[in-house]
Amino acid sequence: CRTVKNKALDRYKYNSAEKRSSNFAVSLDELSECIPDFREGGGEEKALAEAISRFLRTQDELHRKVFVRRYWYGDSLAKIAEYYGIKERTAATYLFRTRKKLKEYLKKEGYQYE
């Protein structure tokens, strides 16, 4: 029983580690609809990162900060809402609209995929 308990605790620690947080996985799934996936490492990642940075500089300060908190730091909607004094639903709306604008911006920049 002791071995089983220890294995279960080890698995729990592994699954709940900060880098494996399900919130972060969810936030990356949200971004997958507007950012292409480059796996071959051909240098397009850097150009894409620069395009995203240019896009974010054009956005309203609060929208930009909410976007960065969610997709860079992996914060939950509740944490973002509390941090900026807005409702969770408002934060979700900001993220949805920013992702939509980002997708359009990337299409204009030549990142057609699907």
C-alpha cells in the first residue's frame, strides 16, 4: 500500500507541475486557431514572433496586457480578471477579439495556413 501511495503522489506531482498545468495547455489550444505550427525550425519562427510583436504593439494597452498574461504567463481567466479589476467574461471577450484580430493580421502578413 505504501508503494502504491507513493507512486500515486509522484504521479500527482508530475501531472500538477507548473509547466504541465492544464491552464497553460488550454491557452495554447486557444492560440492554435490563429498561429501556424512550425516544427521544422526553418527560421520562420523568428519572423512569426516579430510579426506577433508588431501586432501586439498596435493593440490597446489593456488588451495587450491581458493577452500576454494569458499566453505568455499562462494565467487563468480568473487570475487575469482579478489582477486588472475586470470580469472573467470581459477578459475572455478581450482574448477572443485579440485572437481574431491576430489571425487577420497574420493573414495580411502572408501566414496563410489551414
